[in-house]
Amino acid sequence: QVQLVESGGGLVPPGGFLKISCAASGSIFGINVMGWYRQSPGKQREMVATITPTESRSFADSVRGRFTTFIDDRKKTVYMEMDHLKPEDTAIYYCYAEVDTGWGTSTFWGQGTQVTVSS
């Protein structure tokens, strides 16, 4: 099994900065991609950002230019820096990882970390 543990969520004022991280552990032969989705009340979960071990990144239009991601393949950890935060960024942020377990490729999810943007 693979476990994903997020950290770093919290309350930040509009225009502020926050960094969240996600560490993967368990039966990991290799990581194909890691990233973040988010879900706010009454809305569907949406992709926020992804990154591969070769640092190929993708971002949702709503966060491009404000968010960025980093990956430490050795530590199996992904980080997301969120700048110029807006109230509409308020959501639970879920880490995910597409992992080669040695038995095949599977996708795993973290429990989520709350990010609240409010004055």
C-alpha cells in the first residue's frame, strides 16, 4: 500500500502566501506523477497542479502564475507554493500520486488539508 500525508494547510489573508506539502510512503517502485486537486463546498473536485519527476508541470488556468510545484523524487514529496491567494482558493486540497507499485500503476489520494483564504 501507499500512503500520502499532506501538511501545511491553514488560514491566510487574501493576497497571502502558503506552502503545502505531501509525502508519499509505502510500496513505491516509482512515481509517474504527483499533484493536487481541490474541492470547495458545493463544487466538484478540480485539478489544481501536477508535476512529474522530470519536472513537467501543469496548472489549472485559475492558478497559473500564482501557484507552483516542486518535487523531491528521492523523498517522494511534492510541494505547492501558493501566492497571491484569493478567497476563491478556499478549499480542501488533496494530494494524489500515480505510482508504480511494482505490481502495476495505481493512483492514491491523501486525506486532504484545509486552505482558507479570509481576512
